[in-house]
Amino acid sequence: MSSREIGASNDALLQLSELDTFYGPSQVHFGMSLHVRRGEIVCLLGGNASGKSTTMKVILGLVKPRTGEIHFDGHDLRPLSTPQIVRLGIGSVPEARRIFGAMTVRENLLMGAYTRRDRAAVAEDYERVLEIFPRLRERLQQRGGVLSGGEQQMLAMARALMGRPRMICMDEPTMGLSPLFVDKVLDLIQTINAQGITVLMVEQSANLALQIADRGYVLQNGCIVVEGDARDLLLSSDIQEAYLGGQEYVI
Ligand SMILES: Nc1ncnc2c1ncn2[C@@H]1O[C@H](COP(=O)(O)OP(=O)(O)OP(=O)(O)O)[C@@H](O)[C@H]1O
Ligand SMILES: [Mg+2]
């Protein structure tokens, strides 16, 4: 790894280095680098159209960068397909949840395990996931489309866990939720992380996300402009004013 790489880390589980990503002629990432260490909760912040969701898509192999490197646990992800990347242990909760509205909650959960052949372990994980999300257990036969927004978010998280991921990527998990559900979803992210799953989350609610994160990055126009410990980002009035659009946060 070259010393030029911003934020390069030897103990990273995920390392994105110097990415340039395009949609046709339009460039979204300009030398974008970030890393996530094993066991961390890392939060990717930034305004609309800064390239946050594209970062998630690049990790999942849905969009391929033109240049740069992506490594997960020693594997080069660039040549791999999305199913291959999922099998390496990366789960995803995409923007706007994308649950299957016409399928029941139970069917949605089982779809999360579609790449797995270990049926006994899938059955165990099904029980374990329902313990974390008791609200879903009460609604197993209900169609996904009739769940509330917060319940759909829980279903999307639970479905991602059914793939038994080592790392989970979440794109705006609290979007559109009431304050009560926002707290609940953030608690659940901490619960998932406490079970040994590394978390990379995109959030617009910067100060809420930083409360549960270990580290944060701010993306602006496709470049990382700030990187630091979550607590430092919360307490720095300069960073709060310049990037997070708020008053210094009092813990
Ligand atoms: N499939 C696509 N084709 C062309 N341009 C795209 C595509 N997807 C995203 N873009 C563009 O890339 C830029 C970055 O989009 P991206 O979705 O990564 O932003 P974001 O940071 O997630 O924004 P938001 O906070 O609004 O979700 C935007 O200008 C967007 O219009
Ligand atoms: Mg987005």
C-alpha cells in the first residue's frame, strides 16, 4: 500500500483506496479512500449527491470504479460479482430499504439467506434474528409492503443478517423514521455490532449517527474532506459548523 493513500490502515477489514468512479462521463468519486477496521461502527456523512450511496454500490460491486482498489479481508473485490462479494461476508441494507412488498416477512427473511446452503445454520440464524427483532416475529405472515416504515427498516436489517455477514453496509437506516424509531434502529445497530458484526453506515443525521459510531468520514463532492474519531467530530465546533450543519454537540 502506498503511503499516499489517505487513511490506509494495515488492520482494515475493508479498504477503499484512491477510487475514481464514474456514471458514464460524470465523475462521482475523486481519489476517494476510506477504511473500516474489524469490529468498528464507521459512519459516512455528507450532503446530497456527494457520492455516499455510490460508495455503498462500489463495495457491493453494483458499480465498478474506473481506478483505485477495494480490498475486503485480503480479497480484491474489483473483479468479483455482487453474489461473490455477498458470499465473502458483506451484507447490505440499501437506500430506501428495498424489501419485497408482496412477500411475507418470513419470505423476505429467507430471501436474505438465498446464497447459503447450510440449512441448519439458516434455521438457527432465523431464530436468532427474530430474538433481536421481536416485532418481526409478531408479523411473520404479514406482507412486507404493509409494514410501517420503521418495521420495514427492521426487516431490511434482519434480512441482511440472514446472510450471516461479517460486515454490514447500511444506507440511511434512519431516513424517514420518527424519533422513537430512529433511537430504536440506532440501538439495534449497536446490538448487531456487539455480536461481532462490523458496520459501515451512511447517514444524513450526522450527530445521531456519530453518537453510536467509532469513527466518521465526511464526503464532499466525491472527496473525503474530514476523517476522525466520532467523539472528536461531535465536539469540534469547526467541523460541526463547516460540514455537519449544526451547533457543537454536547454529550
Ligand atoms: N445510476 C446513475 N446514473 C447516473 N448518475 C448517477 C447514478 N446514480 C447516482 N448518480 C449521480 O451520482 C451522484 C452521487 O449520487 P449518490 O447517490 O452516490 O449520492 P448520495 O451522497 O448518496 O446522495 P443522497 O444523500 O441524496 O442519497 C449524484 O449526482 C447522482 O445524480
Ligand atoms: Mg444516497
